[in-house]
Amino acid sequence: MTHQTGYGTHAVYPTGVDGIGYILAGKDWLSPTWSPLGANAVKVFPFGINAYFDYGLGYNNIILFVATSTLAPGTYVIPRQQVAWNRATGFQTSANSSPQSNSAVWLNQTTIIVTGPTCSLSTSNATFDMGTLPATSFTGGAGVAYPVWAQDQSLISGGCNASTVSMTFAGIAAVAPYSNAFANQGTAKGVALELWQKNGLQAIPNSSTPINFAPQGTGGKYTFSARYLQTASTVTAGTVNATVTVTVNYK
């Protein structure tokens, strides 16, 4: 595996912790560029003629961590380990400098904390006022939705830094073949309630298939619309109500 950074293309080495690798780059202090560590077992940076040991400058190393797979939220402890040798060969400018000098490069024990996304709602419910209609308003027949929507209602976001937000909806479904609607728990007969994502998909009672939403920051809205569905040839007068439990999932 290789990884491209501003320092070049690097081999990625294991840290001993699943999902986390590391890369190395190095340069002497007077060089304008970093040299990637090649994919070799020895892991040696050659100093070459520009090491400048006599001037007390030496060599710089960079160690960068790379995620090699998706990391679940949690704490990851990378153990201390030697990762390379800095080696200067064939270079000697005075009696005080060595023709070959090696120094170990260590990766100290490191703790990496991966935090998960968070989402919250500042409202726990939304109530639709379906209004009062005469039963004779329903003239379309069984399976026909009433042509007027109730006023849009929203669950208000308390903030979200997730990449995906989805919702599922639990409640009592109307009898087949109208089970995509929520059953009326009031006294009126021949009518059910449909819930829809505004300008989107229908919320199906007890479906395992979620409806996706764009994540909303604080004060943002997850908005729904509702309408009546006629489920019999005749609608009898009475009350209409249904309760829907919304489960919010995010990642």
C-alpha cells in the first residue's frame, strides 16, 4: 500500500494496530525537499554528501499516521517502536566526524482517539393539525388520497456532524391494501393518515427501509407533510388521530 502526501508517495507500514499504518519522510536540514522512505525492509535514510554533521545540522524525520481501513469510534494505543535508521555513509570532513553514523528513529507510544458522529433533536415531537372536514368531502373512493395536505411540520435539529441521517417510522398500519398509511385510532371510519417526507418519500409504517435526510445543523429542519387517505367507499364522521414513533439513525 502507498499513500500520497505533500511529501511525496510513501510506502505504508503497520503500527501493530489494525486499521492504522504510518509513513516516513526525511531530509537534511539544508535540503528544500523531503524524500519519501522507499518500500524496503531495512528502512534506511541515506544522508549522502549533504549531511553536514560537522555543522551540527543533521537530518529531520516526519512520521505520519494513515488510516488503512475504516476506524470505528474508540481509543487506539500504538506501542513504542523503532521505525527506521538514519544512516550517513561515505562522508567525513574532519577527524571529529565518522565515515558512517547511524541513529535510530523511534515512534513513541501514541494514543489516537476516534470520535463518532453526533446528532440530536431540539424537538421531540411534531403535531399535525389535520383540520375539521365534513365526511362528505371524501368523494374519491377507497384508495384515493384527500387532495389537500396538512401544514408541514418539522423535527428541529439540535445539531449534527454526521454524514448520513436516516429515519424509520413505527406505528399501527391501516388494513391491507392500505398498509402504507397509518391506521386511524379515532372514531371516524373509512379513513387513514399518510405521512411523507416533504418533497420526498412516503414514511411506511414499520418498514425497515429508512428515509434519508440531509444532515442539519442546529436549528435545521427535518420536515414532513401529512394527508388523509380514504380506505372505504364511505367515510363516517368522527375523530381522526394516529401516533408515529420516529427512530433517527446517523453515521
